[in-house]
Amino acid sequence: MTVNNHSVLSTTFQNVNDLGRKASTADAMIVIHGHENLQLLTKQFPWPISTVKDMIEHYGPNGQLMVQPQNNKTKFEGPISFYEVYPGTVADALTALIESGAQFDATVYAGRPEDHSRKEELLRCTLVMDLPDRDWENDTALMFAGTIHFHWFANK
């Protein structure tokens, strides 16, 4: 049923606005320590959250199967992708990372470094990148995709 009453619509609009802005996945950036002048715009990133690694099964009285949590998870991995907004910047950065040992610390921002809602510190990151598929007939931004492996300790 459609609600056409302006009073109801106005109240609903105000209630939604009172809840605040929705969480947005747009405009995420990763800044690699030691390469702060290069701020990589990310399309996809595995945002870390606190969780246990898994459950440990054990037997209790009368053979009852029970579970308890393992240690907290601190090693994460997941898909990552970067937009190359200026030709050669991402490829040059990947080469520099390999030449400096292939591991790095970084900060990922929900937003931009100067205007973000959250940030997380990542330690001993390593990128395993896929080969980019270049479309030479198209003038769209080049995207680099792969997997990032990192450690995270809830900013502690």
C-alpha cells in the first residue's frame, strides 16, 4: 500500500535522518608507510574486524561434545583492488614494494586520510597481485586486483 500522507512521509524522513548517515564503502584509501606521497584509491578491501580464529571441540562429561573459542584472529587476507588514477603509479609502487622486501605496514582509511570516519593500522602486509586486463580501446581507469595478507591487532 502506498503512503501518500505528507505528514507520515515527513516524519519517516526525519526519523531516518536522525539515525545519521549510512555507512558507505566509497572512497577508501590505503597509505603505505614509507610511501605516504602515494595514496592508493581502493575499490575493494578486506576491512578487519575482531573475531576468533575458530572453535576447539572437546568432550565433556558423558561424551558430550563441547566447544570453546580459539585465540583471536590476527592474520587476515582478502581481495583488494586499486584504481590507477595516474598512469604508472600503481605499477611503480608495486615494483618499489618488491624491491624493499615485499612486506610493508600501512594505514587503511574509510574515506581520505584528511577526512575519514575510521582507520585501521595494518602490519607486515604482502600483496599478491593478478595481472591487470588492459582494454586498449577503452579510456577507463585501469584497475589492479589481487589478494592482501596482513596482521591486525585492533589498533593496539
